[in-house]
Amino acid sequence: MKTTFVSSSGLYEALRSSVLKIQTKLVDAQKETVTGRHADMGLALGYQMGTTVTLRQQTARLTAITDANAAVSTRLSGSQAALTSMTEDGNNYVKSLISSPSPSVIKAIARNGAAALTNSLNSTTGSQYLFAGVNTDVAPIKGPFDASTGVPSAAKTSIEAAFQTHFGFPVTDTAQAANITADDMNSFLTNEYRNLFIDHNNVNWSADWSDATAETVQSRISTNETVQTSVSAMSDPNADPDPSVAEPTHKGFQRMAEAYAMISTLPVEYLNSNTFAKVLQVASEVAGKATAQVSNLQSTLGNSQERITNANSRMAIQQDIMNKSITNMETVNQFEAATRANELMNQLNTAYALTAKIQNLSILNYIS
Amino acid sequence: MSLTTALNIARSGLAVSSSRAEIVSRNVANASTPFASHKIANVVTGPTGSGVRIASITRASDLPLYDKLIEATSSAAAQKVVVDGLAELDATVGDPENDQTLTALAGKLADAIQTYSSSPENDSAGRTAIAAASQLVAALNSTQTNIQGIRDNADQGLSGAADELNSLLSQFSEVNKRVMNATTAKQDATDALDQRDKLVSDISNLVGVKPVIRANNDMALYTDSGVTMFDTTARSVSFSRTPGLAPGQQGSAFYIDGVPVTNQGTMQISGGAIAGYAKIRDELAPTYQSQIDEIARGLIVSYEEKDPAGVGAPAAGLLYDSSGTYTPPTVGVVPGLAGSIAINTTMEATPSRLRDGVAYNYNPSGYEGYSGHLNDLIDQVYATQPFDPAAGGASSGAILSYASGSVSWLEQQRTAASNDYDYKNTLYERAFDAFTKETGVNIDDEMTTMLELERAYQASAKVISTVDAMFGALLQAV
């Protein structure tokens, strides 16, 4: 009669291979319980591995940009502080000019104002000049400075030379200075003198006053935004309007310098009262315009600061979402893994017990 | 005379019991030997007066199960080699948490350049960017070394398999002769048959085998693609090793009986470790190598320097091909580029040249705060560029997404191969299980038979002594 036949090795093999399999699974379950992540990430994720790798790289990128934005924000705050102080000084200067001061008083105010302006324009963060455009390791306003007037020595020389050319006598000639008419002085101030500060292409400004570049610092503040993050002591010649027609509105620093130097370098103490009054009037006009233009620069930078804040909060939200996705893909529920490990251990114990029992099942035990 | 006849018959009974006891002890000794079948003695009644005799000794066998088992062995063996090879390739990727993938390192470089662009005057930010580039280049170089090492291992595996196959075929030739001789001489061929079965199973681990039984228990062996491995004589198996396989270099083919069975020959085998090694060496590793070569090429293109005047051709910038073969922005796989990619030596010495450019000078006045070129580089990194579809990845995209696409490809191959292996291995285990159950030795069964034989022997011996007593009584009476 034919019965089903089972070989002895068949009996033992089945248990042996199942014990090996359970042990392999147990090792994985233990690893997952402890680390909370898949034991073999590639096998578990398959083609999604690329997704999680990309997400991690994007998160790292956003972190790098956010950190870089902190440095940029510091620079912007420093620039804003300097601009505020320049605007305040400018406003005070205008007030002094229209209050009919005495020549010596206003001269002192102008000299201090010029020195304060050059100081502010030369402010730094770290070792970088804030108002130098991209030439950040060179001071925007170049020395040496003349202490009696508060302006750079080269500028003083140019102004005195222009005065001599126009009037025919040097600034030190106090006797002849009293004979200058108001109209003559007006013509000098609005032509040759003005040209030293706001000429087209900034030829005189860059020769006597500033080594800054017109190109300003552009910073990337998010993955797809680049903004202007500095203003320069050198205005952009490309923005000059047709010089014969309109007045420039973007040369605030240069006009401020013009207003201060007007009083501090010219021999105002020796002018007759009409001419002196004319000079005060022109100076207050220029100073008023300059202050307004400098104040406008603050709104340019303020705009950039706001964009940085917005970009930072957007990026923070994006990072949050990405981190959630990564966690979803890569982590395992540790409780589930622990439960699985327990079950496997029970299975293993059972397999061991069975193996021992089956080994004892032999007819040899009963044959003497 | 009937007494003498009784004696002879009892003697034959003793002889048969002893022979059967011998068979029992052979079976018990082979209880745990794989492929040892249990032997059965066919006892028949002899012609009148000669008692019993053993007509033949056969073994328990199941041909269909055996064929299935051979097939399952070779397909599981091939898949195991593939899974192991892919696991080694996976070591170049690792756990994404460690940020050691090429995507993560390329991302770190882009981020370092981003930080540098926010403070272009900061020399240490420049050095950090160069350091990140060094890490990336080192990773590309070592990934190529790893991949070629894996190919070399597969090549070595093929060489070892050729030697083993040759030795197995010569053993097979011997055993086959023994089987044929025993069969023709009508002797017990069962042990030799078991040995031959084991040899065929060992061969099937290396190569997919189709055994064919012919007259006189002669067996011929063919590969699963139809190439003769053994027909009366063993055919030659040859393979010449290529030490130090270079990227893009083809390994040599595996020859059985002068026919190439790998390297896209017409009679390519599909089962056995040899097929697995060939797949790793000729398909999977080279595809992954092409992908990292494309990643290297894409990085060189991302960091290329373009002429600001728009006239001159782009030149390699931060990363370039130190072997001089590749200039950006040509598209097309350059084998071995991942090993020859290097950092521009001028930028390595003076990091500010990364900001100002080497081939083209973007910052002729040397302004410290100039970030224009760095910002452009970042735009280039994240811009879409074309890739060679022959590498098995996307045909266009940003370099970073191409790199993570390559990771996806590898892991997908791994998951598919692993699932396939689980299935094939289960099939093999089932087939082996069924086969051993059918043909193996059951010790309890043999011991019970032994008990039976003991009694039969006792009974025959008793008959003999009784007949002897009868003879004695007869002779005493005379």
C-alpha cells in the first residue's frame, strides 16, 4: 500500500530554514525599534528614495539661504541706521540755515555736518563698508580730510580752484570777497560749484570724493529672488536724466556734500549781507532736496528688508512641510516594530521548542 | 530432497535478509546526505526450489520534481548574485540621513556657493565652497572605484565559476561512465545515480541546465539556451579574465563548447550564477556607471564659465575633466568622467578666483563685494540641462534632480530584484522540500524495516537449525 512518505531530513529542514528566516527578520525588527527608521532604507523605499534625497537637499538649501539672510539683514540694519542719522542731520542743518544764523556759527555747523556725513558714509559692518557699492574693502569717501572744513583735501583744492577761476581771486582774499554780488555768487553756486558734485558721469565726484562703485550689492534672498541690499555713495550714471533738462533726483549723498561744503569751504564770513543771504538760501534749497533724496533711499532698503522677512517665513513653512514628508517616508512606528519583534521572538521560541521535541521523536528511543 | 531444498531456501532467505540489512544501513548512513535517495530492494520469488532473491535495487526518484528542482536552483542562484551585486552598489548611496549621496554633496556645494555669494569679500566662505567641491569630487571618484571594483568581482566570479564548472563536468564524466557500466552489467547503479544527481544540481547552481536521459542511463547536459555541455564527453568551458576593467570597457565573454553564452550572444544563458555575474558586470554596473558619469558631466556644465561678451565658447570652471577628454557643454556619456573630474587648481589655491572667474574675468577691477558671477553660477546649477538618455536616467532636468533620479533607479532595481529573489527562493525551497520528502531516507521507517529483517533472519536461522536437527535425527537413525 502506498502511503505518503516523508524523509527525516525533510522534517528537520523545514524547521531549520524557518528558524533562520525568523532570526533575520528579528534583527531587522530590533534595529527598527531602536532607530525608528527602516532597517534597509533602499529596499523599503524603492524608487521613492530619490524623492527623499531630493527633499533633504532642498531643506538644506533653504537652511543655507536663511542663514545667509541673517548676515544680509545685519548689513541692511546698519545701513538704515546710518541713513537715519544723515537725514536727521540734514533736517537740522536746514533749520539752522533758515534761522538767519551768524556766519561763524553756521560755518561751524556746516563743518561738523560735513565731517558727520563722511563718517556715516564710511560706516562698516564687520570689515565691509556699507556704502561702497561692490568695492566693499575700500572706504567710500576718501581721505585725507581737511580738518578746518570737514571735506576731503582734494575736494577743498578743487573748490578753491573753481572759486579762483570764476571770481579771479583766491578764497583767502577777504577784501575782495566783500565785493561779490549776490547774482554773481548765485551763478557760481549753480554752475561751476554745482558741477563739482553732480556732474554727468560723476567725473568730479569720483576724482575728489568717492571710490565707491555705482554697482550695488545684489543678494539672493530665496530660491528665486535677488534684491538690492545696499545703496552706494556713488550714484548710478545710467540713471542720469538729460542734464540739460531736469535735475537729478538720485544723487542725495552728493547733494548733501554740496550743501555742507558750500558753507564750510567758501569765505562766508567775509561776504556782504546780501550775498551771504543768497548763499544761505541756495544752501537751504540744496540741503532740503538732498535730505528728501536720502530719505527715499531708506524706503528702497526698507523694501528689501521686508522682502527678506517674507522670504524667511515662506522658506520656514516650506521646510516644515518638507520635513514632514521626509519623516513620513523614512520613519517607522517604533511601537509597531517593537510589537513585531515580540511576535517574532515568540515564534522563534516555538520553533526551538518544536525542534527539540521532534528530535526526541525517534523510534530508536524504543528499540533496546 | 525436500530437506536440502528447505535448507537452500532458508539460506537464500538469510542472504536476502543480510543484503536488505546492508541496504538499510546504507540508507541510514545517508539519512542527512542531500540528494541521497532511499534504496529499495526488489525481492522476488525465484524459480521453484531456489527461494528468494533480490532482482534489483532501485532508488526512490521523481523525475518531474527533479527537473523542477534543477530549474528553480539555477534561477534562484542567478537572482541571488544579482541581489548581492545590487546591495554592494547600494553602499554608494547609504542611508539618506547621512547626507552622503551625490545629490546631498552637490547640494552642499551649491549651498556653500550661495553663502559665499552673500558675503563675497569673506575668503573663508570661499574656502568652504572649495572644500565642499573637494568632497563632491572625492565622492564621485570613489563611487567610480567602487563600481569598477564590483565589476571586477563579478569578473572574478565568472573566472572561478569557469574553473568550478570544468571540474564538475570532469567529475560528471567519470560518474556517468560508472552509471552506464553498472547499468549495462545489471549491477547496483543507485549510488552512482545519486552522485550524478548531486553533480547536476551543483552544475545548475552555476549554469541553467537541461539534463536528457538516453539509452543505458546515459545523461547528456545542455544549457538552458541549448549549448552542449556534456555529450559522451565533457565540453570545454573557458573564460579569460580582464583584471582592472575600466569604465566603458566590455568584459570578455564566457565560452561553453566554443559558443559565447554571455555578452548578448545568440545562445545567452538565463539561469545560474554565471548569468547573474554577467548581468552585474555587463548591464547593471555599467548603467549605474554611465549615470554617475552623466552626473559628473552635468556638474562640469553647471559650473562652466560663459563669455560675458557672448563671443567665446564656454569653458570649464570650478570642475573640469583632468583627462582632457571632455569640454562643456557637449551632451553625451563620457565613460570614466566620474573618476577624472577634478577641481580647477587656480581656484583651489585662490578661492576668490571662484568669485571672479578663471577662463573669463568677470570682476576685472577686483571689487570685494562683487557677487554677480556667483549668483549666475547658482542659476546655472538649478537650470534644466539635457542628459544622454543612454545612461538610463532622465533626458533633461536640473543636475540635482538627475542625481536623485539615479538613486531612485538603483533602489527600484534593488526592490524589484529582491522581490524577484524572494519569489524564486521560495520556489526553490518548495521544490527542494518536495523532492527530499519524496526521495529521502526516513530513519524511523528504516529502523522498523530493520526490526522486521531481524525477525526474518531469526526465522530463517531457526529454520536452518531445525533442518539441521532434522538431518541430525535422520543420520542418528541410520
